[in-house]
Amino acid sequence: SIVNQTMKELEIILVNDASTDGYDYSWIAKAYDCRYIENSINHGVAGSRNRGVLECNTKYFLLLDAHMRFYDDNWHEKLLKALKNNPDCIISTNTIIFTYDELTGLYKNEDAKEGKTNFGSFGAYINMNDPGWEFTAKWTGKILPGEKGELIQIPCCLGAVYSTSKSFWYKIGGLNGLMKYGLDEPLISIKTWLS
């Protein structure tokens, strides 16, 4: 969907984090003309994202989990405009789960609402209150007071799709310090807020 929803040539880097699931990721990379990187040992989400940013040849980048899809044509133009107007932040897109009903030909979101405009969340917040769950992220279903328009402030990015510039990533130290999995999105959100 990245390729199908844009008319521009994009550099796509696929990082295989020493997967043992038997899926042929190198074949997918070749089929879609992606640059393929395979970690010899498992580095986790933080290490793999840092490596992807390091290997990136463009000023801006988008971190994306493999299950995400794009539904807007030329989405990159909106994203680049937001990044240029907000150089010292991370842009997280509003994500939604869609299922496709082959009988009706309609998409439905997680609330069973039809169409591609019904969102179920507006970013997340960092949980600081529940013992044992400190620094984990929880979805928020409402916009913060006073926010309106296409670009809103969110306490924490969450949802496996966010973007910034390489220079800002290096300024906040990316995901350095994390080992393997977990807390990467709260960490970069806190670093962004502190910066």
C-alpha cells in the first residue's frame, strides 16, 4: 500500500530482525524494490529502528510496522508539509483498524463503522499511575482540550507509524538505551517533550 498510494519514488528499507518464522522477507523486498537488511542476531524493535534510521538516505523518515497500510493517495505530501512546519517534533499519524468485507465491498473500522474516516483514537498518554505499568502507553479516545484541525498535540505517539527528521532523531538520541522490546514509543515521546 505504500507503493500503491503514492506517485513518487520512495526508498523503503525492510529490516529483518533475525526472524525465525520461515517467511521469505528477502523475496518481498525484491518484489517491491526495497533495500533489505537482515540482522544476524535479534536486536529488538529499538535496535532495528535505530539501524533503519542510520541506513536511511533521506532527510526525513517514517518508521512503520509491517502490518500498517495506507489509504490516502499522496499521503507523503501531507506528512512532509507537517514535518517541515514542525522540525523539532515527531509526527504520529492517526491509525485505525480496517477490515474488508468481501461480500459488501466495504471497509469497517474496529467499531464496525463503515468508511475510512472514523477513527477510534487520538494518540496515547503515558501511564504514570498504575503500579507495575509505569511508562506504558494507553490509547486515548479524545482530543486534548483546545485542539482542533488536522495537526493536534498528543502526549505519546503510539500505533506503529511515526516520522521525524534524522537530525531530530539524533538530537534526542533516538532509541539508544533500550534493549530488545517495549517502551520505545513512550521513550521517544518523553524525549521529544523534554527537548
